[in-house]
Amino acid sequence: MSATMVIGQGLSRVDGPAKVTGAAKYAAEFAMPGLVHGVIVSSAIAKGRIVSIDASAAEASPGVIAVITHENAARLPYAPMKERPPVDPQAGEQLHVLQGPEVFHSGQHIAVVIAETREQAAHGADLVRIEYAEEPPQTSFGDAAARGEYRPETSQEKGKAKEDERGDADAAFAAAPVTVDATYTHAREHHNAMELHATVAAWDGDRLTLWDKTQWVDNDRKAVAHAFGIPEDRIRVISPFVGGAFGSALRTWPHVMLTALAAKQVGRPVRVELTRRQFYYAIGFRPYTEQHMRLGADRDGRLTALINEAEGQTSTYEEYAENTLQPSQMLYSCPNVRTNYRLVPMNVNTPCPMRGPGVVTGAYALECAMDELAYAAGIDPVELRLRNYAETDEHKKLPWSSKGLRECYSVGAERFGWSRRPAQPGTMRDGGKLVGYGMASAVYPTHRSAATALVRILADGTADVLTAASDMGPGTYTSMTQVAAETLDLPPSKVRFALGDTDMPMAPVHGGSITMASVGSAVQAACRAVREKLSALAGNTGALPGGVDYAELLRRVGKDAIEATAESKPGDETKQFSMYVFGAIFAEVRIDPDLCEIRVPRLVGTYASGRIVNPKIARSQCIGGMVQGIGMALLEGAEWDERFGRVMNGNLAEYLVPVNADVPSLDVTFVDEHDPHVNPLGVKGLAEIAIVGVAPAIANAVFHATGRRFRDLPIRPEHLLLS
Ligand code: MOS
């Protein structure tokens, strides 16, 4: 055996000690001489114009250096990009911060107060007086939707699920002997990562350095370069640690431009850290969505018709479109499928991806509707899914690269004890509690993008591995260290992996569960390249032997170090195969019949996710997603005040997320799956799928416990009490 079979081992996080000792530096922690602080003033109205700004009291306040508003801010060109990054909406125009008096949403940045200390800046921000000319805002989803259907033509072309039909779904639905016709909604959700978004901007002449919370340093640089109309090579973005993001740091938000603009204007480095309340308006969110589902089946439960009509909210200035329809299009075998998608523009800030974007909500509606169909047809929910198992991707008309979903159902059902489930809802009780079992399928596409990495072997026999990737928590530092260690045949302790700096080789967005597939493949390729280089230098005819002593070899060839950079990118496998990760989720709920409190004592998740690089970290991803899924099912949601277009619970005290007492026993299993097609590492990605299927499994368990169907998430005690 090679000295280092590292892939597949449950290595503990290599960055763990730095994180728990506080040595890991997050965006808001970077400081330099002369640093000053910015606090943002937010719009109090949801639509209209700023008529006047009185900054005199703020300007006279101790420590205040400047009050920057649209009246005195530098004009930024906001040059259009040749091609928009996939993290930005593909239609509309990003908010141009401090460039004019127009207000598009409540909480919009309309001024920034710069002061010597953050407290002085915050006090100054309180003293800025703004007069508005208010216009009636569009803050009600129902009213906006009723005003007319809105088709996001442009967004649909850029990789998002198109409006689509195969067969004749309406005719098949009309003729079906067993049908489900129901509408499902879920709340507007906010990522609420622990780390707040922050940017530190420092100009040195015409060069800009940004320390930013971002999931994509390369695109952050590009976005700022276009906004300011300066070449990318004058900007460096540094982001070594991200304290959770879940999609909130995919795109470059207005406060980043604002911070860079302020730093230029005051001639000092500026730090802006959003407050938790500002985060609800400064950063996108999972948009409120309604899905009208219609399923038709024959008496054996075989789907004959599937219709999903979805409407999601967006802002008035950008079209944010999601993959809501994807699960309806591909998860089950069905000859007649029609899907369409509408956007409802409102006076809100633009939504954005949040873990499992679109797919998690689309799968929620589909998997609840399948549960309803199971009861309507009198068939066990797992059996119903097996009867409708898609042997190929009927939407893309391609074979799967691999699909271990059947095994997920059987392994999950076994581990959960699904066979103990009585078919009749409302019949299980334990200690006075209503008990229910529910299940759902999980699915998420496997993608991959071009990535590059550099590997440098030093005279002491250790290796540096560099790539401009990111690690918002899934364990990139650790998994990449494992790939490098195994490929270089070194112990992990001799590999130093670094990321999060535009000076490093290009990496794609840290999102969409693509990092392991994309960056991991590049790290592997770069490690192989450096070994080949060394082998050639040493005069070997073939590959380096296992267990090679790099220090000795470098001495022998007379080098202090040797390095190689490699790129890895997808080929045309996406044209030959449909690539998804699959899973099955089983949930138990216990409901107090008097208080209607819903508890989830256990969840079982089984995943077919290709190769597992690190089972400890992979499990950690999955239980994290399950916890977030419990939040989606039972707790999370922005309480929206239509009068003002504001989130009433824009804080961590009232925006409910699961706490320890809400988190039950979480059981995670990975079924063996070898996929030779997806990428050189054979990994399928685990981040997004971990939240998919959890909410419908819980909602279905609530039905099984009570015999009552709740179709609006989150399902809270008051809904059970009041209905
Ligand atoms: Mo993920 S929603 O692409 O961070």
C-alpha cells in the first residue's frame, strides 16, 4: 500500500485548530494603519425618491470624516460585462449604489457615514436626516401576481429550467383516474450564516485590495472592476475564511462597491460590516414561491400527468430565476409533463441562491404531491416512487451517469424501520403524542467548472497547493489536502493548502456543490503534473515510484523547489449523460395533540453521491443540511409586513432557526457508488442535496401523524391549532 491512502479517510479538519483558536481571520477582522469605519444608512421607504438629505449634524459629530450620499458620491461607470457571471441574474441591472435618488426597496443603502470608530460612524448614521417622496410600493405577492403573468424570457435562456412540455399533460391530467391538485408555498428565507457580510477596502494609488466575505474571489474582482471601470489586474481580493454563507456570498453585493467607493473618496482604508438587520435587505434571500402541482396517475399509481406551475418573487430591477421546475421534469418517469415558471416583481431587494436553490423548493412541492398521490392511490409512498422510477432522464433524454436512488430507498427504509409504518394516517400514538412517518426523495444536479491549481514541492519535502477557491464551511481546506496528499504520496501534514486570493490560480464559484468536482480535479491534475515534471528531471522513463523522498530527489536534481500548474475542465460528458446526486430522507414527527408542538425525534438520510473523499466531513455536510431542512419545514421564515415592505423579524432572536433542542438523532449513510463519468475524482457533490427532501419528509410525516395536510412552510403549532 502507498504510504498515503488519504482519500476516503475521515481526516479531521485541517483548519479546525485555526478556527477554534481564533487564528483564522474573517473579512471584518482585517485591519491596517489608518483604517476607518463605515456605517450604512438604509432607506425607510420601499419605493420613491430621496428629496433631501441633511447630513450637517452627522458631519459635525465627533470622529465623523465624511457622509457619502448620492449627492456627493463619485459616479461609477458600472460597465456591462461581456458575459454575466452565473451568480448574477441574467436580466435586469444590478443596483447602482449611491448613484441616484431612486429607492427600489426598503433597507436600500442610501448613505454611508465614515468615522474613526465604528461607534462614531453608527452615531453619525443616526443623525442623517432624509426626506423622501414616497410612492405606493408593490409589496404584496398576490396583488403583484394578479397584475399579470410575467415571463422571464432572458433568465430562462441561461441554464435555468425552461418552460417546457413533453406529451400532453393537461389532457392526460383530465383523463387520469387518480389525481392530486394542490398548491404549495414556502416562506421567504434568509441564509443567516454566523459571519456577517463585511468588506475592507484599501486603495494604494489606483490599486485596490479588498478583504471580503465572498464565495468567489475571482468574480468579486471582476464585478468590482466593471463597476469602477478599472482593469481587473489592479484589484486583489482576499478571503481566506468564510463563516458560513449558503449562497449569500455568491454574488458581489452593493455594499462591496460602496465600501470601495468610500475608501477612494476618503483616501483611507474603510471597513463596512453589515448589521444583522441590514443583512435582511443588503443580501438576497430564498424567494417566496408558490407552486401549483397537478399529478395524474392510473390506479396502480403510475404517473400519467405532471404539471408544475411556479411563481417566485423577484425585485423590480433584476430577474432572479431559479431551477424550481427541475425535479418535476426529471425525477420520475412520466410521459406527459408540463412545467412553467413566472416571476413576480416586487419592491424587494433581489433574491439569490440559498442552499439547494430552486431544487429544494421544487422538490418540496413535488415530494409532498407524490405523498398525496400515494394516499389517493392507496400505495405505500416508497412503493409509489419505485413504480415511477426514472430509468433515464426523460427530460434531457439521456442516460444517467449513475443513479443509486433505488438503493437509497431500500437502505434508508431499512435503517429507519419504515416497514413499521401503518398505512392509515393518524393511527400512531406514543405516550399521548401523535406519531407520524414521512419520506421524500432528494436530488441535485452534479456540475463542474474549469479550475486551476498550482503545486509547489519545496526542498524540505513539503508541498504548497494554491487555488483561488473558497471554503464557506464544507471543508475545502481538508478535502483538497487529502486529494493532494494522496496524489503526491505525502502525509497530509506535509501538505499546506491555501485558497481565497485572486493572486492564486483561477477557481470557479464555491457554490452549486461544484468545488470538490472542479477544484479537486484541478488539484489532482496539478499534483500529477508536478510528479511528471520531477520524474522527467530525474531522468526516469516512467512515473515516480511510490514513497519517493521529495527532499532527496530535489537535492539530486539540484533544485530548491519545483512547481506545476494544471487546469481541469469538463469535457462533453454532459452531452452524453445526465448527472445528478440522489438521496432518500425518512422523518419521524411527534406532535403534542393539545399544544400542537411538532418535534422531529429522528431523520434518516441515505445518499448516492459518488465517491466520498472524507466521510467525517461528508456526514457533517449532510447533518448540517438536515438541520437547515428542519428549519425550512418548521421554523424559518421572514415575517413580511406588506404595509412597509419590511421584514418584521429581521434579527436572530425572532427569525427562528433550529437550536440544539430542535435537532434530533440524525442518521447519514452513503451507498457505494462508482461514477466514472462525472469527473476524474468520481465525486458528485454533497452541499446542496443535504437540505433537499428534508422539509417534504417532515411535512409528509405531519400528515401521517394527524391526517391533516399543511402545504405552506413553515408548519408551526399555530397552523395546527387554528385550522
Ligand atoms: Mo450554494 S446556494 O451555490 O452557495
